[in-house]
Amino acid sequence: MLNVRQKSGVAGTNQGETDQQFSMRKVFSNWRKSEKGSMTAFGIFIVAIMVTSAGLSIDFMRQERTRVQMQQNLDTAVLSAASLLQTLGAEAVVTDYMSKANIDVDYNLSVNVSEGINFRAVDATATATLETLFLGLLNIDSLGITVTSGAEERIPNLEISLVLDVSGSMGSNSRLTNLKTAATQFVSTVISGGSGGTVAMSIIPFSSSVTPSQSVIDAITMEDNHDYSTCIEFADDDFSSSSLDLDSTYKRAVFTSRYSDTGSGDFDDADDFNQDWRSCYMDEYFELLAYSDDETVLNNKIQGLLARGSTAGHTGMKWGTSLLDPEFQAVTNSMIAAGVVDAAHAGMPVAYSDTNTMKIIVFMSDGNNHTQRRFGSDYRGDNSVVWKAEGGTGVWVEGSFDRIYHRYSSWSSSNTGYEYACSWSNYYCTYTEGFYADPDPYYFEKNGNYYGVATETWYNSMTGMTFENLSWEEAWGLMSIEYYESVMGSGAATDWGSTSARTGSQSDTLMSANCTAAKDRGITIFTIAFEAPSNAETQLNNCATSDNHYYDAQGTSITSVFSSIATTIQKLKLTL
């Protein structure tokens, strides 16, 4: 290392001139005075220039080498300091990294840190002065070095719809048991396994339909022809959008079942409808759970699931996308006001343009979409054939046959088989007195006759009665199709299960449209075919964001599938 200093005691030196510079100048002066050495002097001059140039290159190479060393170590230091898993202070981490890097110059270090709940940004600058070896010949005693580096780790917030098939087939082969284990571990990993960011997870069980909670329905405009069901009967056009249209009036699904658990002779047994044939399940365990980050609440919901009904995956997907769409914010606010959702989730779902949030659907099903049973116009709307008695004197019951007598003998009989002879000569009959019977609660009307549900009797007169005509929706909430047909002999079952129903193929098309709408909005979709047939595998593969987002699961392997998805979500968070 050459240091600039004053030289003294050496004749011929100039003030401020180094020993080397003086020696070089003296040599050149002697060369100029010698004619014999003129050519030699020129050659030496050229060599000297070359040596000097090489020396200058060495200084610049030293500068670049030191800069690269400082840059590489500073980059490593800020990357480590910016990690949200880093428990040490960011500035201390950068300082420690640089101190252990064996950088051969002294440097000054400045570190700036900014951080929040889901991010940490670190910017650092290092400056140094490198003393020259050869540039001093040109009065350049040092070269400056400045390097900067910055790193940021931002873990996005998560909005997740966990859409789970709970149709009847999930109750076989331990599928539901295995699902509960897998989904519970998934929740724990996602909720507790990450650092930074917020999580809002919704659980949407689906079978024949999806059952929103009453707090959701309170924020949506629904038909008011009955209130026993919260299931929505979506129109085909609804599936082309990822959102619910809060300006629309949605049709309530009926509550009915094809069969009653206790047989066709029962009316007003809606709580006892055959579970496997019900069109809408109002049990609490079927209700969707919206926006929670409470691991216990989420896992309790999963553990409480039961398997019932058929498979309507398109409806499950529709609710999964809707709970991620920002149009749902008004519903969220309503649920917060009702105390159902924590106020921390206000403003969810966030806008699609919010780059600080990832929207994810995890969709699991074990089967093909089945026929979705529903009634057509003949069995929907007002003016059903079912009436409710409101008051009056009751149903007039005509006097009935009592006894037959012979006019001139003591013979008589109460056998109704002799009533035909009441008009014969010398025979006469007595009858009981007519009366108004207490009205049955409900009546069926057919061809001007009325069937009393309680008495199981047809009447041809309703004198003195007042009635309320029930809508079909109200009527189906009181009886199964089986019971209705046993009284009326109509084709309601055919209409419900075939004529007006939505086929599995049609449901596939609607589900595909909804998957496309979600992906177009940037929602990431993971799908799991759990011991599913080939058609379901195809549908789910097509629905997924990519082939890498589709999984096939068998038996207990569904746990590793959910674990893999949870790990992938964590990686996506770190690389967003």
C-alpha cells in the first residue's frame, strides 16, 4: 500500500513528490542527456508506459473484486434479514453477516427496515474507500466503492373456500372419517403454520344443495313464499359469474323429500323426511361456515359433518366462488353486525386487484354430479291443491244409517247391508243426526271433493269453513311426494325427479362455467378426486387451475394430498 507523504533530505526532489516519482524523473532526465541512449530511452519509455498501465489495471481490478465481494455478501445479508421467519432484528442480521464476510477493506454500513403484519422490507448500503497501489502515480490515492441491496418478503393474506362433498356415498368406505382427518390437519397447517398475513377460511359442505346460514340469507333478497328453507335454487345463468347478484331475488329451494321415513300415511312430518332423498338439508351440520381464522371453530365444523343426499358439485363450487368475490362484502358486513363473523374480517372478500391477498378454493368430491331434483311450474307458486282450515263451524257430516225396521213385526237390524231396503214397503230406517265436525287442519281438493288429512276421509261439502290456500312451496314443506301421491295419485315424483330436474350432465356444464369464471378472476383452484369415477376425475381435473393443482386420492392418502396442498399454499405465499 502506498501512502502519500512528504519526502525530505533527497536532492532534486520536488515538494510532494514520492521517492518512486523522483527516481523515475531522474532516469528519464539522464536518458534525454545521452545521445547514445536516445533509442534505448524510447524503448524503456514504452515499457514503462506498459508497466504503468498494467499497474493501473490492477487497481481497478482490486476495486471491482472488492465491490463484487461486498455486493454478494450484502445481498445475502438482506435476504436473510427480510425473512419473516427471522427472529433477530433485521439490522443486527445484516451487520453480523457483513462482519463475518472477511471483506478486506473498512466500510460504512447503513440499514433501513420497514415491516408490517405480513411483510418486512430491508434496504442496505455499504460504502468503502480502497487505497490504490499504482494510481498514485497519477495522484489518485484511493477509489470509492458503494453497493446497495434490498429485499422484501411479503406473505399475502389468504381467503380460502374449503368446499367438501358430504353426499351419502361419503359415508361408505371410511371416506368421511378419512376426510375429517385430512381436512383438520389442513386447517391446522394453514392457520398455524405460516408467519404473517391474515387467514379467512370458509367451509362449504355440499350434497344435494348447499345450506347457507340464516345470517347469510338475511342479507340476500329471497322469495317470501316460505321460510323453512335457506337453500337457493340457482338459475343456469348464475353459474357464469363468480359472484352472487345481490340485486336479484333468489328462489328458495323446497324442503321436500321423495319419501317419508315413517311411510306414506303421514302428513306434516317435515322433520322426519327421508334424509337420503331430501332436496334441502336444514340441519346445522350442513350449514356453511363463513370467514373464520379460529382453528378450533373450523375443526369442530369439520368433525361435525355427516354424509347425506346426492352430489351437486356445481352448487358447492358456486358458493365457494361467491364467498371469495368482493360483491359478498355486503353480506359479510351483515354477518359481522349479527355477531356471526369476527369484525377483523370486515372488508372481506377484498377486491381482485388487491395483490396483497390470495384467493384459493380447495374442492373435494368423491363422485359424479347427480340429478338435482326440483319441481317445475306445475308444482311451484301459489294456488296449490292443499288448504289449511282457518275457522268456521266445521265440516258438515251427514247423518248415517242407524237401523232398519219392519213395520208389522219386531224385526230390526243395524247391518248396513240392509240399508238398500229402507224404501221398501213396510220397512223404514232411522239415521243419526247430522253435525258439524271439528275441522281438520289440512285438506286436499280434487274434483270438488275434499280429503281431510286427520280423518283420512273424503267430503263432498265444506259448508261453514274458511280456508287458506297454501302455496306449493308451503305444501311441500309439510309432506313428502310419496304422501301426496298416495292421496292424489299425481305425477309429482316424475316432475321432481325427471321432467323438471337438472341432470348430472347439465350440472357438469354449469360447474365448468363457474370454474372458468373463478379462474378468470385469478382465483386459484385445487381439486381432489377422492375415490371418484373417471367422469368426476375429468371434471375436477378440468376445473383445477392446472394439472399440478389436481389430485387423485385413495383411502388414507387423502391426508397427504391435503398436506401437499397446504404446503403448496405456503410456498405460493412466499413467492407471490
